[in-house]
Amino acid sequence: YQRRVRELALQPKLQHLSPEKSVELLSRLKAAIPHNMPAGTALEFCWTTPRVLTIAVNGQVVDRLEDGRLCCALFEMYVGSESKTPALKANLIKNFIQLRKQSS
């Protein structure tokens, strides 16, 4: 269910692409994220350049997707003003604040 919600949330943001490229990016994104991640699995989305999204699972890079709007759409979906995952957004903010305090 969550995968389908993510896909539906991202599709409108990829309208600038050809249908083939849009399908390719969404397929690669789905393939990079393990289906039944056990608790404690670290899933990392790193916006490494304005156009590159690096995806890592437990510290291992599994793919790099090149499309700036996909990067923006994915981050907006998780932490934007209309986040599809408010609990995750709150947890990310809490963890970010803790990291900032530790580095001060």
C-alpha cells in the first residue's frame, strides 16, 4: 500500500518527462527499496547534487537516479508542507535537532 501511495504522489511531479522516462525512474526507485524491510533497516535518500538522488540501504548504495524534479518530489513527499507521512516527518525533524545539538 505504501509503495502505491508513494508512486501516486510522485507521478504528477514527473509530468515533464516522457512517459517512458517517468516509468523508468519510478521502476528504479521501487526496485531500490526492499519490499519487506525488517525493523531497523536504514533507508537513506541523499540529494547529492541538484539532479542526483542516491539511495542506500544499510549504508550500501543501491542506485543513483538523475532527475532534479524527482529529488524535489521525493523530499516534498516525506518532509514537505503536505507530507504524506507526518509521523515520519516529525521523527526526521526530531532526529535532525538532536544531531544539531550533538554537533554544537
